[in-house]
Amino acid sequence: MKNYSDSISWILFLLLFLILAQIFIPFIKNFFEGSFLFLTSFIAFSFLGGILVIFSLKEKAGKFLFLAGISALFLFPAVLFHNFFYGLAVIGENIFLLKFLAKILDVFFFFVAVFGCPLLFLVSSVGRMYCLIKGRQ
């Protein structure tokens, strides 16, 4: 199973660059905008992250592989929760407590989706690659 987890790690790394390209590069952004293909890369990224978590637990492969899987797994749900709580804050505009809590959760999940998960994935992927190059697990 070690080859599977290494292959999944590389695929996740490439998918992260595709997701970032969809967000930041105008030509690619225009190509994927408004289509189901935009969501497909996020869903595949999270699905493969879940598989990577399962493989890392079965193999006892180490922290880096597990953290890469967890960060990939929670990227898409963090985006969904951010959008859900943003919508809830807009709908509950006149209810102070609902708006306040929804805004806090909206901002929290925004930072998790934009900064937390991608940075944790990059750091754990680089750590995993370093360990693979050095021959350690």
C-alpha cells in the first residue's frame, strides 16, 4: 500500500496546483467558471485526502502523510461551511445573535479554507517529500 499512498500524495499535490490555478490564473478561471468541472477538482481533492488518511492509518506511515490527508480532506467542507455561514448571516441580517455567530463562523471557515488547509497541505507534503528523499518514514 505504500506505493498507493505515495501516488495519491503526488496526485493531491498536482490537484492543489490545479485548484490554485482555477482561482488565480484568469485563462483557466474563465475556462472552469460556472461549470461542474470547477467543483470536481475540489471534490476529488477531498476524496483522495480521505483515502490518504485511511492509508496513513493502516500503514502507520507517519505524521506528514496523515496531516496531508487531513488538510486535503477538510478543504472542500471548509469552503462549503464558509459559504453556508455567509448565507446564514445574510438571511439572518435582522437577528443580532444569529448574524454575529454566523459571521464569526464565516470568517473562521474562510481562513481555514484559504490559508489553513492549503498551507498545512504544502508543509506536510514538503515534509513527506523530504522524508522520502532521505529514506525515512
